[in-house]
Amino acid sequence: MTDYKPTQEPTAALVLANGQVFYGAGIGHVGSAVGEVCFNTAMTGYQEILTDPSYAAQIVCFTFPHVGNTGTSIDDEEASSPRAETAAVGAIFRAAVTPASNWRSDAELGDWLAARKIIGLSGVDTRALTAFIRDNGMPNGVIAHAPDGVFDIEALTQQAREWAGLVGADLAKDVGSQEYFDWTQARWNLPGGYSDVENTKRVVMIDYGVKRNIMRNLVSCGLAVTVVPATASAEDILALKPDGVVLSNGPGDPEATGTYAIPTIQKLIAADLPLLGICLGHQLLALALGAKTVKMDQGHHGANHPVKDYTTNKVEIVSMNHGFAVDRQSLPDSVEETHVSLFDGSNCGIRVKGKPVFSVQHHPEASPGPQDSFYLFERFADAVG
């Protein structure tokens, strides 16, 4: 694969650890950032993707060619705390970003990227980059935006090579809230939009990098949500007298986050509380139950992934965003596999036999993506009672 260069002088570049360079036009923040390069196959929802804390320390290549023409809206933010507002460090587009043309837009994508310190790169052969990732795995890379078009490719390549990567990285501590707070906002409904709902049954959300729409779904299912930091102890959580606990999504290596999360989760399981894990929370639950996790070559990132629910024998189309997975062969006898990816057969869900404890690898809250998996929040609410 040869370097891809645009027809005009480049003002941005993606430099991979193997020395491969993709040139293009820069947009958004000026500077450089290092991260793991992944591709996302969703056709909509770029703002929700770029504000998903699970994308911390990643550079997202969008396979859909036209990104940005709906602008951005404050209502489409997914980060739930100021610490999580800068998740993905870079975004790569095939076509140049056009002016916003949508009644909901309140800012152009370029201005929004600059405000979030996210570096954008357009005019890239995203099909070639996606094919490279499929064949070789998610590489480390540096995305750089320089309006004068001057790049020290050798230095950027060295920076990509020296970056430690995501294996062994505990990023949940960087994007999760450090404060306790309550969440009352429910799902979007026309014509009123978002509304606040006061519920009586209370669940504690352990924040490893939680998305807003996860909490909105819980509220819409009749649950009040109290958010606690990722490092909150089981004793502190149980002191809140919750009716259930949710382990949120988040970035990084689950084994690294597990050094402090696993003992807490094990105590919560022993307390016989209903428990729901999502994405990183699913992986952490599996680790707490004695299973193992593995790093994936290209991960799952998109809004069009087929997953089978063995508990209903139905297939749902789901949103995915993860670069680690639960090793299904390592699941103990006390755990039942409930969901599986129909793309590659990897594990996508588990439940503990005889306990109201279950989790899924995919994102049932979508945002962006289909709403096939909203039933999981209802299933959890039923367990809470």
C-alpha cells in the first residue's frame, strides 16, 4: 500500500507506526495527537461517536464518506462529565466537511472539533485505511494538523512507535466522573425533547466513562440514577442502599481497570443486588466472575452488528464499540453465555446462573444506532422490581 496524497497541498496527515502516511486536509484542532486507529461503520451519529468516552485515546476513521453536513448539536453530546468531554483524539473523513444543513445544528463540525481539541483529517482514502486495519489490526498512529503543511514525518513515526498503546492502559480513571451526582433526564421524545423524571427505585451507576443515553434509558424505565466514581468502594455504594447497580461502558484495557474494579464488583455480586454491565462493564463483570479478556485485532465499531440473544432466539442489530472481548472459552460453569456476535462468534453477553446479574458487550442504548436492545434496560428494571 502506497502513501495516499490529495490533489492539493496537504495540511494534515495520519502517520502510522509502520511509517505509512495518509495526507489530507486538516480541520478542527491544530497540533498532533497519538492514539490507536480504528474504523467505525456507522452511517450517522458522528458527534455521539466522538463524545463516547469509550473512544478515549483513539483515532476514528469513518467508513461512511460524507460526515459533517448535519453539523453538531448540544443535544447530541454523550459525555456525561467535563473529564469525559475529550474522548477520541482524532477523526478521519473521506470527503471534505461541508457546511451544516440541518435545523437542529448549533455549530459547524470544524468549529466543534476545534473547541473539543479533536484533530480532523479529510480527503483520505478511508477504504484503503480500513482495509489495512482489517488485514493488520488497529495500529498506533499520530494524527497531525499543520496549516502550513510542514510535517516532521520521521519524528511523528517515532512518536507512534513509542506510544505504549491500549494494552495495560487504565483509561477509565481519566474519563469517569470524580464526583457523585444524580441523573434524572429521560429519553428524547417529540415534541418536547428531553425531560426530567423523578423515580423512586434507585440504581447506582459506576462511572467508567458512562454515556448519557445509558442513563436516559434507565430513567425511562422507571429508575432513578446516582452516579459514583469508578474507584468508589463496595461499602460506599452499598451505603447508598441501591436497588441495583450498573457497570458502565468505558475505555482502555479491562484487566488494568480491574485492579481496583474487580474486588468491588465481587462484593456487589455477593450482596445479591441486581447488576447490569455494559461494554467495559461487561468485561469487568466477566473478570470478576473468573473469566479472561483478550485484545481484538480490529475490534467492533459500528451501528450495524448482528447479535443473537440465546435467551429469546432473536437476532438484533446493535451498536458496538470495543477493542477487547471476553474469552468465551474461559467462562466458568456458574456463568451462562446469553449473546454472541454473528460476525465473528465472539461473546456479547453473559448472566450468572441463579442471580439477577447479567451484562452485554454491545451498547443497548445505541446513540447512534438501532433501538433493538432497549429491552435489556426493561429486563434490568424488572429485576430491580
